[in-house]
Amino acid sequence: MGKRRNRGRSQLLSTMTKKQKKHLRDFGEEHPFYDRVSKKEVKPQICQLSESSDTSHSESESESEQEQVSGYHRLLATLKNVSEEEEDEEEEEDDSAVSDEDGDEDVQLEEEIAESPGTQEPDDPKEKDGEEPPDTSQKSPEEFTDAKHESLFSLETNFLEEDGGGSSSQRASQDPFQQHVNKELKEKEIQAAASSSPTSQQLKWPTLGQLVFSSKFQKTETFKPPKDIDLKSLHLQKPLESTWGKTNSQFLSGPQKSNSPFTPLQKELFLIMNSYRDLFYPERTALKNGEEIRHVYCLHAINHVLKANAQVLANNSRRRSQKLGVGEDDDFRDQGLTRPKVLIVVPFREAALRVVQLFISLLEGDSKKKIIVSNKKRFQGEYGSDPEERPPNLKRPEDYEAVFVGNIDDHFRIGVAILQRSIRLYAPFYSSDILIASPLGLRTIIGGEGEKKRDFDFLSSVELLIIDQADIYLMQNWEHVLHLMNHMNLLPLDSHGVDFSRVRMWSLNNWSRYYRQTLLFGALQDAQINSLFNRHCANAQGQVAVRNVPVTGAISHVLVQLPHVFQRMEAQDLASVIDARFHFFVNKILPQYRDAVMSHTLIYVPSYFDFVRLRNYFKKEELNFTHICEYTQKSGVSRARHFFLQGEKQFLLLTERFHFYKRYTIKGIRNLIFYELPTYPHFYSEVCNMLRATSRGEEATWTCTVLYSKYDAQRLAAVVGVERAAQMLRSPKNVHLFITGEK
């Protein structure tokens, strides 16, 4: 063998454990995630397929089978040469050990293909929900059956595609995936991007509306909206070209169904996704377009995984066919430091269930041969929901029903391995292609500083990060999302058996964050979500953000006749807003409502920290009040609502999280105070409309007071409209009055 290969082998051996070295002797130097099959193990499997081809397929497929068998025989010849050269370097003791294991492995593989590859026992408590920290040790050969199962199908595809000639290479050069992963950044560009401000360009697209394109690495080019999309021009991996039409048919209607496989919204979103730019879309709602968007990002995710796996498998076959010592190692750099490529963050188990069901539909389609899904029954039981468990006769808004449908448990994580004709659920993280998890589920694995059991190496090589329904995380715990982003694409603490000769150079240089595409979907423009997108998205391809301004605000949906008094408070900077709001409320607003005449006053508090501060102040001042938050027990909620309705308690402190999760109608409100503008704009009109729940001819005495500052510009525009918000922020007056409802 060549000197370069020997030198690379010695460097790799110096970093390996005894167990890893034994695996290297037994199974060769292939990547442990994709190519754990020895040369000797492949031969009997391929022979078996070629011998049984006459009985396992119909006569109409005989011609294609002959081409496959000839391809298998060509592979056998190359594998035989490679095996003979490697056997000369192995010891006789190791050789006999491999030959003893071959028979058992072949029988095991045959059984797993017939049943379900890599199936785990559903009742195994060690891997339930995939929640145990991933095992970083080298796996035994019996656990690598997924890679063997995958190679049997992929080799057939690779040989058939190679016979096609040079057209495939030309198509690959135009593939956005290839252009993205093969793009080489220079250290000067990285340094310049760290200190420079991005260049931006604004465009207006027919469906998405106002878009802002920005990039620190290159000048923004004019990115025109798509007109007509042909599936072949999108470079979709097989079988997605044929399965996408059926999977997405529920959103297509009329003449559009025959012309385009995408809806207008999907077409524009997928064009941005397929260009591997970061995307922030703040108009994703569960009631309107949530499923439509989920379909298109699942298509992009599965397309990315199939292309990445196909590239690895093609290079594996190239390495087998080449003579040892011939060719450069850089030609085969096609992987990251760990296997997981896609991370999908969703808030509830129901969303994870729908994502997996979409993956199955996209891989299966109209095919008569069903794909094998490991642990499907267990997955349905743990992520599905029982309709009988839902309490009947609960009247809730439509958007609430759309968000809280199905299993709403928010602590989960699961690994998914995508193979050629099978999907393995509950795969260990380091053997998975896609990770689906909630922020809380990831937080418990990542851990914090000083914790002994923590692991975040599986995030080191994530190439596609999808954060769906980001607005809900504001109601759960936004700190978990920030903690996750701080641990994305860090260098792993352990090698995890990686073959460094196959790792891309930009991953070794710790530049993975510049190649990671982030897709962020939410239902609103929020300062915290904007900050996350601006600070943690550094894709070299650039960023695209949808920035549509609300023309009409939520105040237009208030149905009751009510005067709305908006009072502006002054703050020196963003850090002082919290204290400024508290002192303004205590000194200016609260004295107006201490009189017994101003009873039945509801104080709406979006932040839980502000709620605790106000609750402590009310206790200290011995005010007649009660309170309801998301942690209040059901009996406490009923008691507080009763006291407030009867007038036994003058004030009621209510948190926004409680309203988000329960949507109770609070009766008995006469005076309403918004301590801060709501996170969700429509919550403003919902709370205001609660006043008519107990209308007893007291409409003339109703009041509504809203506190805001110049740092609440986005929330203010969502409530009153962008034009009115601009006037209120520029006006020298600090008090503004709006009256809603009929006269």
C-alpha cells in the first residue's frame, strides 16, 4: 500500500481503543456508521440474491434482474481482489475468527431482512423513548445489520446509475446539495465574516411577501421567485419524485393540481430551502398553513438525508473497486464527525408522530412493496393518542384545538435511521440520520455545566436544523432553545469511532456552523425569535427572513364597546425596561385602581417573572387580590375565579401562559390592565372580549389600560397596526385613546 495510506492508518490506530482495533481487523477501515460489513460477509449475501432471483421476482423483471446480477458479479470480482490483498496483512488468528462469525451473521441478516432490521424489544427500559444518553462505545458486529441491509439495496442502485454515463455527473454538479457541501470556505472569509456586517437586499414575492436576503460571505444576488417548478429540476432523490405528488395531493385542488406539485406557498418556501439558505418564516399557524409547511420541510429533510447517504454508499463502492493505495483520501470526504445530519425540534409528541408518518409516506408512495418500519407499534403507542381520553364538551377557540391536538407531552426525543427500504425508529443517536425531539427532551441530555452525565456530541455534525412552531417554546421555556443553540456544531469530546479520512475538511476545521442550514418557523414576529435567528444562524449561503408588517391590528377584533388607554413609559435602554415598567405601574397605574369603586380588575401579565414580582408586592401591601398562573392547581383556579366573580377579591393576577394552555373565560371583569402587550396579538382581543361574559348593563364603567414602551414596537404594531404604532411611538404625547365596539 501507499505511504500516505499507511501513515493515515497509523495515525488512526493511535487514537483507537482495543475494542475498536479488533473491529478494524475484523471489518476493515470503513466508516463505522455506514460500512460495517466485511468484504467476506458481502460475498455470500450477493451470491444468495443472484441465485434466488429467478424465484423471487416475476418474469417481467427478468431483464432488469440480469443487469443486477451482472453488476453483482462485477462487484464480486473487485471485492475478491481487495479481500485477497487485505488477507495477506491479517494474522491467521484474526482470519479464523472472522470465518467463524460469517455463518452466524449471514443467518442473522437473512432473518432481519425478512422481519425488521435492527428491531429492539418494545419493553426494553434501557432504550425507551430513546431517552438514554447515546452509547459512545464501539458497537458489536451484531448491531450493524442496518448498514448491511442498506448496502444490499444501495449497491444495486449505484451500479445501475453508473452505467448511465456522464449525464449523472453533470446532473450532480448542478445539484444544490453537492454545491453546498463541496463549497470550500477560506480562513480569510471566516475571519472577515466575524467582523463585518451582512449585506442585505429586500424583495417582494407573490406569496411570501416582503423578504430580506442577507449574507456575510457574499454579495446578495437577485433571487427571483419561482414561476413553474419541474420536479426533475429540483434534483430530488429517488423515490421522492414519484411519492411527493401523492403525499401532497391533499393541499392541491383545481387546475393547480395538474400544473404544479406544490402550492404557491410551498413552491416559494422549497425554492429557498433547496438553495440551502437559512429561512425564518413567522407566519406559520396551526390553523391555516401548519401542515402545508410541515410537508415541504419534511420533503427537504428526507431529500437531504437520502443524498448524503447515497454519496457515502457510492464512495464505499468506489473504495472497494479501487486498488489499495490508489487515489487521494480527500476524494472520499463525505461525512461529519458524527452521523446525525438533521435535527427537527417540535413542541409535542403529536408533531413528532406526523413527521415520522410523512417520512414513511415519502419513502413508500404508491409502491406495492411496503417499507419496513422498525418499532412502529411501540412508536404508535407512545406518540399516538386515545380519542377517549379527551374530555368532552370543552369549548375552545379553533386555533387552540389545532395546536393542542393529539398527544401533547413535551418531553421526548427519538432517533430515526433512514435506510434504502426501511426506517428504524428508536435508533441510538449515534446511529441515526434524523433526530426528532422537544427542547426539554434535548435539555435533559445536553445537561449543564458541572453535571457528570451529559452528552451533546451528537449535535456536532448537524447539517440541517428545523425549529418548528418556535412561538410555542416561548410559552414552554425559551431557555431550553437557547441552551440547545449554544451547543450546536461544537467539536465532539470523543471520536465515537469515526474514520477521520472520510470527514469533510470544514467539519474538521470546526466550521460546521457555517454549513448548517437553519429553518425557523413560527406564528409571530418576536424579539427573542429574531435574536435567535440573527445570532445563531451563520450559514455561508446567506439568510432569508420574511418581514411582512401587519396592516390591521388585533384591536379591530374587539367586539365590546370599550375605551383603550395606551400609556407609554420611558426607559433608557432595553435592560432597564423591566424595572421601569414595574415602577411605572406601581406609582402611576395602581393608585388609580385602589379605590373600591374600581373593583373586578384583571391584570394580564405575560412574563412569569413579572407575575411573581407583582404577587410579592401585592402581598407586601396587603392588597385584596387573588392570582392564577400555569402552576395553580385546578381547585385553586376554581376558587380564584369564584372569588373574583363575586367581588370578594378586588384584583386578579393572570399569567399569559395560563391563558395559552387553558383558555378559560374569566367572568366578572370590569377593569382590564395589560401589564405588558401580549405575546400573541389575538390574545388581546380574546381577553377584551371576556368583558361581555357577564354583561349586566355596566358597559359604561368598563376600562382598559395598556402599558408599552418604544421597545415594544413589534407587539404594538401587531395590536394597533403598523401606521398607528408608528404615530404612537413618535408622538410627544404619552397617552393615546382608542374606542372599539358599536356606539
